[in-house]
Amino acid sequence: MAEQTIKIEHFLWEGKDKKGNKANGVMEAENSAVVKAELRRRGIIPGKIKKKPNSVLDKLFNKPNAGDIAVFSRQLATMINSGVPLVSALEIIAAGIEKPTMREMIVSIKNDVGGGTPLAAAMGRFPEHFDELFCNLVNVGEQSGALDILLKNIAEYKERMESIKSKIKKAMFYPIAVIAIAVIITVILMIFVVPAFAELFGSFGAELPLPTRIVIAMSEFLQTWGWAILGGIIVGVYLFIRIYKKSPALRAGMSRLSLKLPIFGSIFTKGAMARFARTMSTMFGAGVPLVEAMSSVSGAVGNVVYAKAVLEMRDQVATGQPLNTAMRETELFPNMVIQMTAIGEEAGSLDSMLAKVADFFEEQVNDAIDALSSLMEPIIMAVLGTLIGGLVIAMYMPIFQMGSVVGG
């Protein structure tokens, strides 16, 4: 029979102390009975006790992230290396965590481990935070007696992967954010400012310049259809996300498209190379068999095209084909990666060679993003200047013309 996972809840309580004064507070416990027992131990007569509702903000901002998992892995590795028993180490770590959701998860893992469940299996009950790769490495550590070393390697791996992901997201977020702000400012000007100018120009009684007429027409169109356009965009984005999640064909198509994008495609490709090499190096270096490791690697490369290629390579390697030959047949891996893999296979040092490949591509991603940031800044400023400046000039042209007429 599986050990039941115990979840820690937050309870709001009210009661009276020894002097009869009202008292209240928040307590973490497994259930309301534990809260009552603890209050009596403190000399408080329990009154109303109820679960504290979790707000949407709590769920969004207190959710464990990859950084939290990396820190947890390092803490657990340090404690195990220091000779602290696993259950005690988990209890100590949970007591020092501020995020309630993270603390509850660690307490649940501790309870499972205390009941005889292997650590890898206990973590596997939280696949959102401990994926197949993580659990496989922990399982290897438990079997080999080197859990502390494997946890340390996992922490380093997580930190490197998150660094690459954050840099790629930054490269994408900056121009998108600036362009979005520019569009919002333009729409505000079109809906609230341009109509005031149009009303003023209507009293001139003269034909307006073509750029001004175009801007006024766009303003009138937005005033009439703006909400419909906004609603259409929201519905379109929602439907696209829903279909994207359910359609493997769409995900594959978007992944292929992302690799072919100008400038960004090169960054996505290098990022996939770095994640592939780093994950393979970590798994194979931990003693995970190559074919089994590749099953986990496919889910870590971050691109459907490369994930499918890794699974195809796994099937070929399982039949006895060298990894470098399988990589060449996919036509997705640079020749340098294939040659380094071949050397690693021949020398029996595949993990160290792939680690060098990962170092190279991680540095390439960093350099590409730095170069992109330097390139995007003047381009974005030029676009903003043209968009906002053109709009302002178009609206002031009639005033300039009127001034020249008066002056003449």
C-alpha cells in the first residue's frame, strides 16, 4: 500500500488565552485537530479554526521555480555530505523555506521518504518541479551511494540551464516589450489626442495634407472598431495557445519556424545545442546508460525538432550505431559537435567532450545575445522615432501650413 502524502495547510485560528483575552493568528499544520492540540499546549482555548484561502497572487508568486529547486538540491547535497540523515535533512530544509508551496512540497517528500519511499520516487510525485531527468539522476545517486555528488551536479546543471533560458528570454522580451509599449502609446494618441486635433482642423475650412488625412482616418477606424480588434486579438491568442498545447503538429511547425528566424534562429539553435550537450554530459557522466539518458535528454533540449531528432538517434544507438553517426544522419548538428562526439566515443570520454561542447555553445549564446542587444537598441529607437515622430509631424503639418500662409 502506497504511503499517503501529508499536505501542510495554513489555518486561521481564534481563541482565548489564560486571562480570557481574545487571541488569533495563523498556524501551519496537517489538519485542524493538530492546530487545536498545539493551541491547548500553548495555554489557549481554541475557538474558530478555518483554512486560510490561497489567493491567485500566492499561487503565481509563491510557486516554486527552477532557482528554488537548484538551491534545494545544493542544500540537500551539503547536508547529506555532512552526514545528516536524509529525512532529517529534508525536515531542516523545509523549516527554513519561506515559500509555503515549496515548504509543503518538501514536507510531503520528507513524509514519503520517512515511510520508506525512495527519494527519486517521492520527488517523481511532483513532475512539474522534478522532471524525469532529475529523478533519474537522483535514482542513480541513491543506487550508487553518491547522492550528494549527484545532487550537486543537478544544482549546477539547473543553474546553467536557467542561465541560458533567461538569456534567450531576455533577447526576445526586450524588443517585444518596447514595441508593445510603442503600440500602446500610438493607440492612446490615436483614440484620445488625434480626435481633438481633427476637431480643431475642421474649423480651418481648408484641405488637410495627405499624411494628416491618413492619420485621422486611422483614428476614426480605431474609435469605431478598436474594441472589436482588441477582442479579436485576445480571442485569437487564447485559441492559438489552446491549439498549440493540444496540437503536436503545430508545436513542431512553430519549432521549425523558430530555428529559421533571422538572427533569433541562430540563438535558438545554439541554445538547443548547449542544452543537448550539457544534459547528455550530466546524464552520461552520472553513469546513466546512453540509450536511457537520451530518453531524458529529448525532453530537455527545449525544441520539438531537436527532441524528435534525439529520440530517433536513441533508436539508432539502441541497435548498435555510434552516437556520432546517428547525429550526422539527422542533419541538425554542426560538424564540430559530431566530430567532438566521435572523439569522445573513441577515447571513452564522451561526458567530458560533451561538457566542452556545452561550454562552447553557452558562450556562443551569451555573445550572440550581447551582440543582439547592442544591435536592437538603435533599431528600436529608429522604429519608435519613425512611428511616434511621424504621427506628431502628420498632426502638426496643417498648423505649419497655416503659419506659412499667415506669414506670407
